[in-house]
Amino acid sequence: MLSAMDGDVHIGEAARRLGVTPKHLRTLEREGRIPAARRDFNGRIYSEFDLTLLRGLGVGSRPWRLRRSGQARETAR
């Protein structure tokens, strides 16, 4: 049976770590505000890199609006 790789988490755990709901992550993805998550047979999966990227974009920090990917890269420098 295929499952998430070591260190990868499903949407519920990712949402918990980011301080949002799974529904919020799905909505952001559907609206194109965050990159689409990888999927396995059990749904969306996120790596530590994905979680770091989402934090860099402002997911979970309750910003007025999410940062664009270019803005996130500048902040990380």
C-alpha cells in the first residue's frame, strides 16, 4: 500500500501545524492562492518544505492578505 513518505503529513496535520483548518487550505488551493498540494490515495500531502513555503506565504499568520511568492522569497533573505 502506498502512503505518505517519511516526514510528509496529510492535510489535517498540516492544517494543525499552520493553525488553520483543512477547509481553509482547500479553499486557498481552489482559489489559486497557494500551490496545489501533492496527493496520494488518501488525499493531499504536505512535506516540511511545503509547510515552510506556506508559512512564508503567510498561511496561518492571519495577514491582511497572503504574500505573493516573490514577496516571500525577499522576506526569507
